[in-house]
Amino acid sequence: MASIEEYAEHLSVKSNLGRIISDESILMIACNKEVRECLRQLDILVDDRELDLKKQLVDLYKYFTERTRQCQQKDLTIKEKVKKVKVLESHVRRISTEKMETDEIYERNLFGFNSKVATLQNELDRLTKEKEHEEGKNVISVSNLRSNVQSLYNQINWLVSEKEKIDEMNVTQMSELHSQIATIQLKIELAVSEEQQAAERFKTQVSLFKTKFRQLNAMYEQLRYIFKQELHQTNEAVLNADTRMAERKRQIQDLSEKLEV
């Protein structure tokens, strides 16, 4: 009777040992699956963050390259306009110099004609006074003098008319040149203003990108830290499970040895 009870107890212990071993195996398999799934999810998350960050870096590099090209193009345009302004200013100075020279020539000619007119007028007056005594002899001289005086007057009028035309033409050209210079200077100021605004926007975007980059980097570091923590905890859990498994095996071994005894 005692042998049957001992045999039954022996079978019960073996059954319990088998169930314990099965439970421990199931626990280890489930734990390993969870660890692998956790690692896979963390790898996917880190890879997605890395790809997103690389894409943003590529987009920003393309934007910076395009903005640099636009800035260089605007610089070339401004330099060309400044060069054109200098050419126009040189043209204005040349016209002003030519006008001064023309005015000087006109003044000299006018002074010379006035002197001749005054001389001829004096001569005419003198001859007119003497014509009563020498009327027959001086008729031709008086006529010639009058003709010369009239010719000089005509030349003076022509010079005055030409000077007025030249002055009017110079005024028109000067007005057009000043208008062109003002327009170009306005365009240059506008281009410089736009360039300054673009530079400010560029600085703002760079600052925003740096901030976002720092945030992404902080998130990445946080994910790495969480990953390490979870990996450490998982390793500890696996180690604890291994320890418990070893302890259970030792207990089973002890029980087996006792049963054999």
C-alpha cells in the first residue's frame, strides 16, 4: 500500500515538474518574442526619423543652393545697373562740358558781333552826319554799311536762335538722363531692399531649421535613451528569467535526486 502511494506521489511530482518546465519555456518564448518585436519597432522608428531628417537636410541644401544662385544673379544685375548709372553720369558730364564750351563760344561770338555792330553803328553815324557834304560820294558806303549791319543782326539772331535750340535740346537730354538715372537708382534701391528682405527671411529660415534640427536631434537622443533603457530592462528580464529557469532546474534536479533516492 505504501509503495503504491509513493509511486503515485512520484508520478504527481514528475507531472508538476513537467508543467513547471513547460510554463517556463512558454514564458521564455513569449519574452523573446516581445523583445524582438520591441527592438524591431524601435529600429523602424529610428530609421523613419533618420530618413525624415536626411530628407529635410537635402531639401534645405537645395533651397540654400537656389537662394545663393538668386543672390548672385541679383548682385550681377545691381552691378550692371550701377555701371549703367556711371555711364549716364559720364554722358551728363560730357554734355554739360559741351554746353559750357558752346556757351563760351556763343558769348565770344556775340561779344565780337556786338563790337562790330557798335563800330559800324558809330561809323554809320559819322558818315550820316557827313553825308550832307559828301552825299553823292558816301551813298554806296552807307548802303554797304547798312547791309553789313543788317547781316550782322541776322547772324546775331541766328546765333540766338541756335543757342535757344541747343539749350532746349540740352535741357531735354538732361531731363531724360536725370529721369533715367532716377529710375535706375530707384530700381537699385528696390533690388537692394528685396535682397535685404530675402537675407532676413533666409536667416529666419536657417534659425527655424536649426531649432527644428535640435528638436529632432533631442527626440532622436531621447529615443536612443528609451531604447537603451528598454533594452536594459529586457536584458534584466531575460537574465532574471534565466536565473529563475536555472533555479527551477536546480530544484527539479534536487527533487529528481530525492525521488530517485
